[in-house]
Amino acid sequence: MYDIAIIGAGPAGASAAIFAAKAGKKTIVVDSDKGATRRAWFENFYGIEAIDGPSLVDIGIAQLKKFGAEYVLDEAASIAAIDGGFAIATTGGVSYEAKHVVLATGLSVELGEKLGVKVAPGTEPRIKSIFEVDASGRTNVPGVWAAGTVAGVSMHGVITAGDGAKVAINIISELNGERYVDHDVFQPKA
């Protein structure tokens, strides 16, 4: 069983996976590769002068793999509660089990709705519905979290990436039983 399963590998999902895997949590990302980020152009992403969406997504996937997260190119079809967590079934006919699920599904609430996650009207232009989450990213279904645009934050990539990181930090902290902090320290070459 995975510690954390993340549905979606846009900025929110990939960022959550990077933090989770880097913290040593057994992490899987199930991604259909149909996200809006692939159609975006970024000149407002901190630390990046300019980048096309496909490159940003590909770099994010490479990073999450670098830290040990498993990446599966498939579409999550359903999520069901099981003893100790959740089973995620894909359209490819595979099932994965995880203690926690992060819905980083961009513009789509359908998967979470089927599981009973509460939905509210969207907060951004052209965003019809979002999941109701608390400040940490928790939904009304224990063990199910949401991050990024589908959780009601601004759909700007840099903001959704930060929201994914925030949600991952909160899950890691819960799993560890204490607040988790991930700060790398620059070591200049002598």
C-alpha cells in the first residue's frame, strides 16, 4: 500500500509528489496527461524566465521520479474506501491502494464527487466547481485531500504548485506525527 496516491501531475500534483517522495513516503502519481498545463505558456513562474507548459510538466514528472515517486500514465476511473485507505481503479484495468489520496485534478471534480467529496461553486473565472477543503487541503472524506485549482486556489501554475506542496507537507506531518519541514541548504563549492 502506498502512503500517498496523487491523481494528476500538473503543478499541484507533481509538487505534492516531489515533497512526499523526498520525505521518504511511498508515493504514486496517476496521471491521464490531459491537464490544462500542457497548453500553457509561463512567464510569471518564480525562478523561471519563460517556459512552455509541456516542458514544465515533463520537468515536474522527472523531478518526482528522481525522488522515488512512481508515475503511472493512466486515467483514474474510481476511488473506493477500503480498510486502511483507498483503492484507485484506472481505465487501464489496474488498481492501486494508498492510505491518503490527493485530488489534483485541475478542472474536474467528477472523481471526488463519486467518492462523496463535497463540491462548491468555483472561485475562478471559467471554473464551474471545486472541492470544499479546509486550510490544510482536507476534504470532508477523511484521508482525501485536494490541491490546486480543484481546491479553489487561483489557477496560476506557481500558485497551484505551492498549494500542492502545502498539502503534501500537511499529509507528511500527519503521517509522521509531527510537523515536517523540508529545507535544503546550499553548500558552496570551496
